Amino acid sequence: MRFRYKLIVSYAALAFILSLILGIVWQYYNTREYRSNAHENLKFLSEQMTIQFDNSYNAMSQVTNYILSDQDMLGAIRGLSDTENRRYTEMISENEAILKNGISNDYFMSNFYRVIFFNTYGNIIYSTMNTDMGVINSKTAIEDCYWLEEARNLHGKPLLVGIHEDNWKADSKEKVFSMVRAVQGQPLGYIEVQQKIDRLEELFSFPEREIRTTILLEDGSLFYSTDEENLDTYRTYASSCEDNAYEDKPSDLLLSLSTSKTGAKIILSEDMRIIREGIPQTAVFSLLLVVTIFSLSMVFVVLISTYLTKPIKDMRKQIEQTQLNNLDQEIIINTSDNEIEALNRSYRDLLRRLSESLDKEKKLSLLQLQAQFDTLQAQVNPHFLYNVLNVISNRGMEDGDEKICDICGNLAAMLRYSTSTVERYATVEQELDYLRQYVYLLKSRFEERLEVEITCEESIRKKIIPKIVLQQLVENSMLHGYNQKDTVMRIKVRGWIEENGWYISVEDNGDGMEEAVLQNLLTKLEEIRKKIHIQKSSIEMEIGQMGLANLYARMYLLYVDGLVFRLENKQESGVIITIGVKEGS
């Protein structure tokens, strides 16, 4: 899979997860808010219900207060209960007329179903202007008032009577609720204010919501309910919860609130299924939100991945077009991204190093051949020399001269090492072996006039250097360091390692070099370095005439700026040449 597609897939997965999390959080928030709104709405409705219920209670209570505070009507009530007056029919009729006139006012008639006074003597007074009341069944009606004793025990306090059939009207099926108040004193009678159940249904109706209402009086008795099937549940809930405390069941949401006047509890119940019906709408919105965010994220991901990978595609195209013949071609990538620009610079540096390495390899090949030619001094066929050396060696064996055999063997090994083109580089250890063979040949010639001391630390024996380096340094000392023929030539070859690199030095006890010659030689070496490093031009003509220049050029091509090459006169006498490589090169 390409990098761009991997980038898109990775960011798409991240965008999907984040969008899904956001959708879930949004859905959770909406659901919680939806339920919270349902709670608040139910609480608001319950508060409105308590206010309306208290207003109805106050209105009915004001009727009884009005009757009892009116001196004429209160006197008529007492007159109807006075045993002395009851003997006079006229007085009874007069008192009844006073009460009937007081009860039959417009306010009572328009706001209440029935306002009635009655006593245990059978006096029943009510308004005759309300034609819906029909005929009052006096004796039977009083007997059907099951709440008389309870009202009497309240000693003049109002008693709310829950929904019941109208017991005053013969054959009535009318549902009413009442406030009953016993008149204080000797059994003076009772005042009852009735309202039709339609009034409660009007107060507790919710056309747009399916809310069930139950009113329990302070003693736990039922006053009104639109859901009598679950009455036990409502009683348990009302007895165990505080006001304004929600009970959020899987099937119902319950809320209870007590009225301030009567202590009755109004319990509202709403079906949770109705509430949950609105939640799928929020789920659809949440899903649309997830899809929208994910789609926008994908568009952004595709655009940004295209923008980010364009420089990489351009670089890849140029890399694929790179050949050995156009390594020097400049690579231009238009981007403001620091990482891509750094990668571009690194690739350009890689091409530059590769180009330099190829140039170095070509020049090293040339220098290696030139070094072999300088060593052999001519284009001599090695096979011919081997055959000649074998003939000389055989004659030495016939004459019993083992010295000649050793000389021929060492010379043949040197020829084999120097003329081999399989390996262009050698280890320090291989160079030391080659040097020992060369020294053996020199000792055969100079005998006691030549002393060569070779010491080398084990840690640098595996280091790589060009072939025929140490032999050239020793040969240079032999050829140019001694003008007097009878001087004992002492040459020291030492190899060691330091913290900043490894080094090999060759020093002699010869005559040294004149300062002008030394400076001229150093100048030529610097020119060779510039030709190789800066001008990148051929140095074949120059190094064909000078062994040190050949050696310096080959070492510089291998180690470039890490090369250490020092040429200096010793204080007492002689010359010391040090070559080495700095650490990290």
C-alpha cells in the first residue's frame, strides 16, 4: 500500500473514531437534556396543579366563610337548630328563606355546582335557581353522607371529600367532589360546597401530553385519580418520597408535590415510552452529525495527504530518473515542509557523495596501476620475470646457494603482491609482510649498512590502506635520504593508535631535506589535493614522476579530509614521514 493511501486510511480511522465518539457524546447529551426537560416540564405542571388546586380549595373555603360570617345566615342556621323555634313553622320557613336567599347569589351559582346547608333535623336549603339540580332526596341523602362524623370531628375545619356520586339528587350518577364544614356549636348543621368532576378534569387535563394525575389527601385517602389501576404504586411512592423528588422508572416518570393549604399530594405520572419516542429523532440527528463530520474530515484528509505526499511523489519520480550519467543533475522539490526539504537535502548529499565515490574509485584505479608501473619501473611481463627467477633459483639450488633461493622467493612474492589487480587495498598487516620481504632483499644488498626496525600495535593491523604504501616510504628514505655511501642506514617503522585516530611513521637517520626542497614538495602535494578535491582533474602526469605524490594522492582519495600526512626534518638528523587517519573518517 502506498504511503498516501496508508496516510488516508490511518486518518480516516482516526476521523471515524473521533466522529463516532462525538456522535455518542452528542446523543448522550441530547438524551439527558430531553429527559431533563421532561422532568422540568413535569415539575412546572405539578406546581401549576398545586396552585390551581389550592385556588379551588380557597374558593370553596371562602363560600363557607362567607355563610358563617353573614350574621343573618348564621342567625337563621341557629334558628333552625333551636328546639324552641322549631315548634313554630313560620319561624322555620323564615329562617329557611333567609338561608335560601343568601345561598342563591350569582357568584355561587356561576362558580359552583351546589352550595347546600343541612342539619340532622332534616332541613336542607339550597339554591332553587340551578335547574340542573332537580329534586333533592332529603332523608335518604343525609343518611348517605358517610363523611358527617369525620367532618364533625374536625370541629369546624373544612373537610375535602373526594370524587363520589351526588347523593342529594335522586337517581343521580353525577360525579362530584365536595368541601364540607360543620357549623361550630351544638349540632347546628353542615355546609357543603360541591363541584362537578368536570372542574377537576378541566384543571388536570393535558391535551398535548399523556400525563396521569392522582391526588391523595393528607391521610392517604384518594381524592381524585385518572389511573386508579396503579393506585397502590402511587400511595407507596407518595409515602416514601419527598416533594419534587423524581422517580424515574423504566416505564413511568413520577413526580409528587404537596399542596400548601390542604397537605394533599398531587402525583403526576408520565409514560416513559412517550418521552422516549422523541429520542430517535435526536439519534437520527446524531447520526447525521457523525456522517457530516466524518465526510468533512475525509475531504480534509484527502486534500492534506495529497498536499503532504506531493513532494515525496516528485522526489520519487526524480529518484527513478536518476542514472549514473546524471548524478550531478540538480534536484528541485518545491515544498515548504522542513522534513521534506531535509530529506531532499540528504538525497542530494547522497548523490554528491556517490558521485565523489565514483570519481575517487576511478582515480584510485588509475593510481593503483601507476603505482604498479612505478614499482616495476617498466611494462615487464610478470610471467617472464617469474620464469627467470625460477631459472636463477634452480641454479642456486644446483650450486647449493640457499641465499639465492630466498632472494628469488621474496622477489617473486613481491612481484605477485604488487602486480595483482584483484585487490586495490590491503591491511596494514599485509603491507608489513610485503615490507619485510622488501627489507630482506635490501639486506641482501646492503648487509650491515642497513638496519630496519618495525613495530606496530595490534589494534591497527586490520586498518585499510592502499597497496604498496609502506614500501614506497622506506624506498623514498633509501633513495633520497643518504648522500654518504658509508653511512649505516637506520630506518624505523612504527604504527600506533591515539584517541583521535591511528598513525604510521617512517623515520630515518639520513641527511634530511633542504628547507626549499621540503617546501617545494609540500606545495606540490597541496596542488595535488586541490586538483583532486576542487578541480577534479587528472593528475596522471604529475604522479608519474614522484613516488610520494603517488602515495599522497592514493591516500587522499581513500580518506579525503580525514587524511593525516606530515613530512618534516628531525632536529638531530634525518626525515620523519607520518601518515594516518583521524577518528570518524
